[in-house]
Amino acid sequence: MIKIYNPKRTDWNTILKRPTQTVGDIEAIVTTIFNEVEGHGDAAINTYTTKFDGVTLDNLKVSPEEINKAEIKVATKLKQAIATARVNIEKFHVAQRTSKVALETSPGVECWQEKRPITKVGLYIPGGTAPLFSTILMLAIPAKIAGCSEIVLCTPPNKEGTVDPAILYTANLCGVTEIFKVGGIQAIAGMTFGTETIPAVYKIFGPGNQYVTVAKQLATKYGVAIDMPAGPSELLVMADDTANASFVASDLLSQAEHGIDSQVILVTTSKKMLEEVAEAVQEQIAKLPRKKIAAKAIANSKLIYVATDEMAAEIINSYGPEHYIICVANEKYYLERIQNAGSVFIGNYTPESAGDYASGTNHTLPTNGYAKQYSGVNLDSFMKSMTFQKISEAGILEIGETIEIMAEAEGLHAHKNAVTLRLNSIKIPESDV
């Protein structure tokens, strides 16, 4: 990891730059695949599945028989772990339900807001070097709670043309309605346009590599919403001398093993802690099965020393991490000042892994600095708010003239007339004249 001491503010943008390609670098290939899928449907999907996944499929859709076989292959202990995580995730997301908001803004003018589910949603589940069945829990559970009627899932097949059993088991358990063996850009394109086999959806959720991220952004040009531009994983840890260096190193490596384009950062007010974490990272990385991946991510990562808490808080907000761990004596100071983070983990015994799997919070979070303006996935991500209003005769008499004056001032006389006709139709009792 790169060690940096007291960086100048003018260097922050360079120091905190993510190791990702720009949209322009990869947009051409994404656009080409989108055009092919839009024009040729399943045929294009099959072509790119063969090209990128190294397998030719007879059927893109996962059959009930495949799901039944997968359930048998999943170990009992893993099923129990998934069940425990499911309960916690359900609890936290059910608690996010909000009631109808209703009030009378003026006498006779009733306004209210209700939420409705997005009926058709698509879930993208990465399957490459790590089959992320946990992401199904994070997406399908709130989708079901919200009341989404169609939950479509796409995940890449392996070279044998199958999907990891844990993915199929979890998807079936959580109420996914259809599962397709399609990955990458072509999966996003398929859910955007719809094909002979894959249904089009209204909103696409899920993380992925840089190509999937750009594909999701391109989907928005075709009227499909997305959860957020969620790309390569990242973590920032703020630690002082009260932190456990071994714990901090383990958290940094837990994100580094996601992929070679992941990024992890330590910010600390202790030079001693910086050195201890650096040593612990090297000691632990040697024992990891995915050490080659983690090592490449660690090469893009930073250990940053700053002299004051104030400077630390500023640099953290400037970065806007996806995951943010606070291991300091003065927790309150950092909690009060954090403005930009996807999810916050507090204390030596709150590993980021807890949020990834079983604490109950959602692990689908904004990356690449988007925590400055995006929220992580939550129950409302699968719903939209609708407003209603009902105005009585007394109500239109109350606000009618206000509407007429404003409409006329904007030169919108048909707007004014729509009110005037109603006002003129109401017989006002002579006693009120």
C-alpha cells in the first residue's frame, strides 16, 4: 500500500482518485452490445455469452429442475446461515415501511401521499470470481416486501453452462420469479429492451464491474431506472491508537479481495497505527486464497496519515467512501461530521463483513464517490411515491382565485379557465354574497 503523510489539500483529488476507467474508455463496447441486443434479442445474447463466458447455451432460462438440483447441493450449514441473514435483513427492511401521509392543506383541499411498488424489477448478480448469492438477499428481500410482482434475475453461467447452486437456492428462497443465465453487458441490455426470453423491466439493481456499471448508466437513456452507479467495491477505515491494527488490516483485505479494481484506504492520526496496519496487511495477505486479486487491489490503495481529526474528517468526506469504518476514541466527533458515506461501521467489533452478510443493513451501496448524492439500496428503492388530492366545492372556492391569478401571470389561460369554469358553476348562497 502507498504511504502518504500530511497530504496537501491541492493533492487530494490525485491521491483519492479511484483506479477505474472513465465511461468514455468503455462506452463504445457497451453501446455496440446494446445495439446488437436491441436488434437481435436472444441471438445477440447467445453470441456474447459464448464470447465472454466461454459457453453456448441451449436455454437462457433456469429450469425448475436446475433449481431443485441446486437445493440439494447447498450444505445444511450454509442454508442455516442464509436463513439467519434473511431474518435480519427482513426485519431491518420491514421496519423501513412508512405510513400514508395525509392532511388538509386548506379547508376542503385534501392531499395525501402513498407508495406503490415498482412492478417489474431486474436484479443483476455477479458470478465471476465470487458468486454473490448474498446480494440476492439484499435485493430480492426488499423487492418482495415492497410488493414487486415481477423479480427477474440475471447472473453469468460458468463454462459448464450452470449457475452456482447457492445463487439458485437463494433466489428461489427469496421469491425471484425468473432466473436467467446471462451476465455482463448483455444481461443489462436484455433487461433493458427485453428479448424473446428475457422480459424488460422498469428498474435494474445490483453491483458489477466497470462494464456493468456503464451498461446500467446507458440503460437510463432507454427509460429504465437504476439503483445507482455501483461499481468496484471500496472501503475507508478511520483509525487512531485505540484501533486494533490486525482488525483494520483484515477489513482492508476483505474489500481488496473483491476484485483487482477495488480500492481500500486507511486514514489515521497515528503514524504508529499506519505502520502496524501496513505490517498486518502483508502478514494476512500471504494467507489468503484470493491473494493475487487482493494484492493487485492493495497496490492501488493508500495509507494516509494526517495530523488532526479535523483534517481527517475533511478528507473522508471528500472521498465519500462506499463503506466507512470508524475505530477511534472520539466516535462522536466523526459520526457528527460524516456527510458522504454509503454505510458506516462503528467500533473494533463491527467488521464491514457484518453489513455484507447478516447484520440486516443493505450492502448494495454507492461507489466511486456517488455517496455524495446517492443512498444505498433500501425499501424505498423498490417503490415510488404517488400524490393524491381531492378538492370539494368549498375547497375550490378557497384556493380558486389564487390559482387563477398565478395561471394568468404565467400566461397559461387554459389553466385559469379550468378553475374559472368550476367557480362559475358553484351557486354561492345569497347570504354569503
